[in-house]
Amino acid sequence: MVNEANSSVPVVLGPTAVGKTELVHGAAKVVGGEIISADSRAVYRGMDIGTATPPEEYRAELPYHLINFLHPRERYSAADFRDDVEDKLREIRDRGKLPIVVGGSRLYIIALTQGIFEGPDADEELREELRELPGEELHRRLAEVDPRSAEKIHPNDTKRLVRALEVYRLEGEPISKLKEEAEPLPVEFRKIGFDRPREQLYERADRRVEEMLKKGLMDEVESLVEAGFGPDWGAWETIGYRELALYLAGEYDHGEAVDEIKKNTRHLAKYQQNWMKKIDGLTKFTLGEEEEIEEKLASLFQA
């Protein structure tokens, strides 16, 4: 039983299709854990197959938090996630259990471990004023007040330029400085990473797409499309759903849609692998090479 209010919290990271779910579930049962999902797509209801939500038999054995609770129309920010995790950590610890954060959504993990700048509410009048300016002028103005942000934002990226200038006008400080001052949760996080050789990971990702299609991914997408699924929905950019919705709209044939899903899944996996290389203090396991991972993982959870 875990009852120390200040004990560290394991955060298990890994690219999509690496195989986190089964290993973490087995180890969590051993140590009396409860899982907090850090998957920005698994929050949505009615999208179990395409988001690889933990199976029902797992959820019958252990509590899984922050999955399947939001309508796909709704939007859910990293700041919302951070606030919800803070509540869940307290609830789980009060039950004498160990909270274990599991996911691959980069911004969610950053929100927990480094802090995230929420920023002021949008000022539509100011935004309209800024949008009337050409990208080069927006970039020039940003370089004058926030050169660090200007170095990172392309002159054609109007949306980010407008937001950076809006924040400066409303807050009187550069957004780059305000982001640095964002506070993480006051919790010690113990970061654990799973990875695989890239070609093996790509093969697993392609195979998982095929399995999702066999399980009925198209049925999930058709239900969403009938309900009005489109770019104004929070879940629109979810890999698998957007491509098949565009297929149903006649913008892809079926083979092209499946190829796009596989390609986008591989790109996501590569992006997540590269991000993990930059994480300080990460205890990493290369699956397929390490033995007795579940036992080692349980030991790390209890460390």
C-alpha cells in the first residue's frame, strides 16, 4: 500500500505501438497501482479502437483514469489535463494506492513535469487587427519585442505570430519569458521510457493499424461522421479517424486512407522516439532486448 503523500510518481513514456499497456498493467497489479492516462486522444468517448484504449478486462482489474470521459466535439487542453491529474493524484493516494502516469502525449507530460503557460484569454478585436498585417510585418514586430520567439517562429506561421504578439500586448512580457516561469506540479516524477528499434516499431505500428481495421475502426468513424464529425471537433486530428472520415467524404480511396494512417502513425512514433532522447533522467528499456521487464518495472515503481 502506498500512503506517503510526497512519494514520487512513476511516469511511463514510449512511442505509439511500443507495447506499454500490457507491461504497465502487469506491473501495476503487483504494486497496487492505478493508471492515469496521458494520451490526448484516449480522453474521447466512442473512439476505443483507434486510440488503443486499454481493453475492458484490464479496466475491470485496475482503475484507469482520464479515458473515455469527453465528447469528441469538446476540446481538452494540456492545462486541463494538468489540473485533472493534480486531483487524481490526491484521490489515488488517499486510497493508499500508487498513481502511475502512462502516455506518449508530449505536451501533457511537459505540462506535468515542466509546467505550461496558459496565457491570457483571446482578444478577438486585437487578433483581427494583427491578422490584417502581412506575415513579414508580424515577424518584424515580434523580433523587436521577443527576439527569442521570433527565432523559433517562421514568418509564414501567422497563427503563432499573432498569439505571441497578442500575449505581449496583453501581458506586457514576452511569451518566451512567461513560458519559462510556468511551474510544474509540485511532485517528484520518476520517468521511465520504453523503446524499440525503429524498424521493429514501424512494423508493429503498421500491424496495429491492420488490427484496428479488423476490429471495427471504420464503424467507429462512420458513427462519428453521422454525428457531424469534422475539423471543428476536438478529436478531428486523431490519426485513423481523420483519414477515414476523408475517405467517406470521397477525398481518398480506401487504400490511400489506410496508407495515410500507417504513414502518419509511423511519423508520430518517430517524433515520440526523438523527443524521448531529449528527456533528462529517463530510465530507458529497449523492448526485445531486456528480459523480465515486468519485474524490473514493478521494482522501479516501488523505488
